[in-house]
Amino acid sequence: MVAESLEVPFMNHCDFHYSHLLPKKPGILPLEETMTKKCRRCGAEFVTRSRIRKRCDACQAVVSAEKQKKANERLKARRAARRMCMLKAS
């Protein structure tokens, strides 16, 4: 018995990628279109024109302040550590 040869169409590396299994991203919103989203912090519904936003304005202000406070604390700790190193060296 002679096995028939199956013709395989040309395949490139993209054919083996799994991105076709991932959910499709929605397209870009038209300039003035708005969407309602649910805040990930308090659960309130809010209207936005951004696909990226995940929090309402009130929660975003609180989170930004918290992040800024943590960043200032890290900066103060770094400066204090550097000061201690300078004192020990001299």
C-alpha cells in the first residue's frame, strides 16, 4: 500500500500562536462616545469616555493620594538611609 501524500498549505510562525484563542479586544471608541463602568473599589456605576479607567472620580482621588503618600515615605526612607551611609563614611 502506498500512502497518499497530504498537501499541507504553507504555514508561518503566526499560525502556531495562540492569540486567536484570546478574547477579542473591543475597537477604539468614537471620539464623543461614553460608556458606563463599575468602580473596582466601591462598586458604584460611573460614566467615562476612557476604556482604561477602572475607578470613579472619588475613589481615583483617594487611591492617587495613597500612592503619593507611599512614594513620599519611600523617598524619605531612601534619603535617611543615604544620610546614615554618609555619616558612617565620614
